[in-house]
Amino acid sequence: MDSTRVTEQPTSFERPQPGVDPTDPRGALLRTPPPARVPDTGPALPVQSRSGGEPPASGAASPGSPGTVTPGGTGQDPVTDPGSEHSQPGAGQGAGPDTHRPRPAPEGIPVQPAVGPDGKERRTGQVAQPGRPTPMRRDGDRLRFVGAATRRIARGIDLDEIVMGLCRATVPTFSDAILVYLRDPLPVGDERPTGPLVLRLRRTDRIPAERDTEGGFTPVAPPEPSELDSVGAELCTVRPGSALAEVLRGVRPVFTDAPAARAALPELLGEEGASAVPDGQRAILAPLRGRRRVIGAALFLRRPERIPFEADDLLVAAQLATHSALGIDKAVLYGREAYIADELQRTMLPEHLPRCTGVRLASRYLPAAETARVGGDWYDAIPLPGSRVALVVGDVMGHSMTSAAIMGQLRTTAQTLAGLDLPPQEVLHHLDEQAQRLGVDRMATCLYAVYDPVSHRITIANAGHPPPVLLELGGRAEVLRVPAGAPIGVGGVDFEAVELDAPAGATLLLYTDGLVESRLRDVWTGIEQLREKLAATAQLTGPDHPPPLEALCDEVLDMLGPGDRDDDIALLAARFDGIAPSDVAYWFLEPEDAAPGRARRLARRALSRWGLEELSDSVELLVSEVVTNAVRYATRPVTLRLLRTDVLRCEVGDDVPQLPRLRQARATDEGGRGLYLVNRLARRWGATRLSTGKVVWFELNRG
């Protein structure tokens, strides 16, 4: 066919290829249920006018006349022949078997006869052959197809769903195969891409080669190879000024038999792929243009035995390409927003929980839904002086970037206040003041607890948060009675702290209300279910062995039902190991010149009792340097404490608030080298300011 000649060639809609499973999800056509049986009192569908100008009356067609079908299905008209792909049931088929009747396609393009009164096809003028596909004639069918296809594309949210929607909407209804190329990387919004234009094959979809049998449509096993299977290259670089660049710049879909498109195919598909593209108007190359620029291309293909595309099919391809490109643009923007939200949430929450002496920690965070990835829930674990640890969990009202930003400010404020070693109720009081400074209606709930592994005690203050649950070693779970208090941000209220026992082996569970409250249950019902879940989980490991922390967190989250994800969830579990009294040595030293020597002797005795004599030299040297610096400025007794855990920890406290700073001493200086020695010999060291002074500590590995 001459490519320069433009004729009216309406798109044909073809019945599914033989062997396609009717339950196959590809294409709206394949999902259509079979039609109901039609009485044989008249034709099943309106018949086109014959040469006489009037349609035949019901039952007027004779068995031997053209365009009629005998009960045996031996008619010669390809429109009505049951052996044809596009056969329509005639008047005489009502009583016959329904196995060969084509299924209606509400989302596809229905088949319309295109055979003239002389038995020739209107499109080519040739005699119609039985079993050959026939084109359709109505532009309204294309509109219905485009509407159904664009609705399917619009249902996608992310990039893969939109591209898959384009493929499934067009194969096999519009084309036998489709290749979708997208820019790599895809530009986001108004950002200007850098580097050359690179197209990467994002997705392909095609129908397999099949055959028709007497018993119906049966797939070939194995499928016969098709030339369309070799089409497509993984990656191509669009050179400026090339034929492919010109086609993409033109934006409009083109037939690949056009000179410009034929020259562009080898660049897009490679030489081998371009040679496999069927001749004639059986391929359409459609650029995908987003809001600002071309972001890819789609190649629609039909097999040589299928009817070629027609001029109006370019409009269909243009609509599909436009809707797909705009959807891809929005999906990329949505993906960038989701990435920003994920990064914001990740940076607001602790990346890793600290390793604290005498306590093991585990945590979980779950967003409310995929569309609400950020929220105001947070948790934290903050090491404190004296081997203590602060456990924090909070919930800012709302699910938005604003809630996440406020949560980050409150979490930073809580960390700063914890570094001052303030009591829990004072921390909540300052958080309340900070929330009021952030603006009106900045409400949040918070629970702040401080665990001391030496005394095996925990101090808790609550600001309108759900109470924690304590799981004891024997398997008993108890909801701790902590005064609820008012939420943070109310202002003008006092907070009360309670001190409770924290026995070794017990587990404290802190959580936000998203874990226990939903549309299906109130908060107290959820708390009781949580307590029962913890008790039941503890029974699985026995009374002498607490359940593993990570597994315990997973079991707790398993109690959530389908309707329980109305809010994001923060979960913090703390296993209290404590420090045995036999692993603690504690002394008071008077601020005098003899204090460093006495500190060395006391440390040597403790190390001998613990069997750590190999550390005596290092410990005596470092203790002497730290105690010397403390007694030089202290006015009250200095405290010295040694803790034996997985490491050896030494803590020296005094009443001077100024923190020591590491500096490089000059050759003429008499002092200033103590902290330099501590920094070189100790595993870790630090200094923390207290309300009554400071504590300088260091750790050494135990052999």
C-alpha cells in the first residue's frame, strides 16, 4: 500500500486471538461475561442494509443466500460466518449452539461489518475471505474505547500501575504488542534534566502466537515464535538532530512506514528490532509528552495477518499517549513527595537505638497508610548520667508535614532537656511551654520515663498518653497506674511523676494510641487486649525466660486488624536487665590532695575482687587523672563509682558545673594532659552536666 495515500480506514476491533483464556486480565475485552441466549425470533444484532437498501425481515434470509448462516455454520459471508474472528450471530443462529458466539466488549471497540453488497471489502475492494478480520466503521466506537482506556490508565497511582494500565488497555484490543520507553532518569516537575536523552524500555506487553481449532480457541503449547517477540532494545540514547529526535520533537504519533519514523526505528529498537517491525501501517510510534517535555515513547504493533492501522488510529494513539504521559508526570511528582515524606519521617525518628547499660531496647514504627506516610508519633531512648536511660514516646495530633515538623521540634527539645538531667515532670513542663511557643492548637501527648539499672527503679511522668504495660518475668502483664495529666500544649497544668519497681527480666512497653484505638474499639478495650496479648506471648516461653524483644514487638503488631490502621503507631519495648549490687562499687572522696591516691587503692581492690587485675594499671592512671581534676575545684565530696557490665565503666562526680574540654597542652604547661590520656586509653569517655554539678565517665573493654 502506498504510504502517501490517505484513505478512510476506521480501526477494526478484533475478537480475542484463538487460545486466549477468557479470564486473562489483559484488556477489557477478555473480561466480558458471555452474553445471554437470544430467542430465535429475530436477529441477535441489527444487520447492515443490503443492496436493496432495506434490511431483511426477521427470518427472511434463505439458507443458501449470501450473508446467511446454515445451522451447520457453512455460510460464506465473513461477517456472519461462525468460523470468522468477527462473525456476528445471524437470524438462524438462535437455536444453534452458543460456543462460537463472540462475547460483547463494553470497554472495547465492537465489530461492524465492512462488506459491500457485491461481497467485497469496502476498505480494499477485494473479495472478502472467510475467517479474515473485518474493520469497523463507527467513530463512536473509538470514542468509547478511548474513554475506557483512559479510565483504566487514570486508575493508576504510581508509575508502574500507569504503564501497566496503558499496556493492558491496548493489548489485544488496539494492538497485538506494545513497547513503552521512558526517559532515564525521569525529570521531576520543573527541574531541567541534564545529560543526553536516554530512553529505557520500561514495559512490554504482547499476546502470544495462537491457533484456532475446531473445538474453540486453544493455545499452542509451546507457542509459536512471532516476529514481534524480537522487537525492542533495553536502552537507547537519542542523539541530537537524529531522526528519532525529530520524531519525538514533533510530539504527534506517526506510522512507522513514514520515512522519518522508518529512519528512527533502528535508533530506538536496534537494527534487528527495526527489521522485525511489520511492513505497512501496522506500527505507530507515539511520543509521550508530559507537562514540560517529552518523557518517552510508545510503539503500538500489529501482526502482519492483522488489519493495518488506519488514519483515525493516530488520534486514538495520541489520546492514549497524552493521558499516559500526564499520568506518568503526576506519578513521578507523587513519588518525589512520598520520598520526601519518608526521608522526613526517617530523620525525625532515631535511626538506631543506643546501647545502654542494664537495658535492651527494640522499637517499631508503622505509618497510618500508604497515602499518609508521615505523622506525629515518635519514640526515643536517651542515655543519661549514672548509666540511666530516658524512655520517651509521644504523639502530635494530625497526619501531615506540619505534625511531623512539630514532632521533630518536640523530640529535639526532649533530648536537650534530658541532657540537663531534669526530673521527668520538669521535662514535660518545659515541653508544654515549648508547644505553646510553637503556636496555638499544637497539642501532643507524651510519656517520659527514666530507668536506673543500679537501683532497679523507674520514674514515669505522663501528659495525656496511654499508660505503659509492664510484663513481668513470670508472665504477668500489668497496666501501670500512672497519673494521666493534661496533654502538652494545654498550658497552666502541673505534671506528676511516680516511682515504681523495675525488676530484672521485666519488659516495659510504651506505645501510641494508634496501637490500641480504632474505629472498631475504644482505647481501654484495646489496652486490655494488648495486656492479654503480652501475657499470652509470655506463656509461650515459660515463666523463667522472657520472650525475645524483636519477636515480642512483632506479636504485638499482629493484634492489629484490617480496620485498625487509622493512625500511625510508635512502639518502644525496654527489657530491664539491671546491674547486680555485686557489680557496683561506690565511694565518697573528700576534696583533698590525698583523694587521688585513695581512689587508686579503692579501684585496685574492686578490680581484684572482680578478677580484672589486668586492667589495674590503666584504671589507676585514668582514675587518678579524673579525680585530680575534680578535687581541684570541688567544694563538696567527690563521688567515685565503678560498674562491671560487658565493659568496665568509671564515673566521677563533683559539684562544679563547668564541663572539661579536651585540648592540646603546650610543652611549657604543667597540666592539661589528663583528658588527653583518657582520650587515648579509654574505649569511650564523656562528661554530662547535672543539676548539682557534672559527671565525667570513661569505659574500658574487659580483656
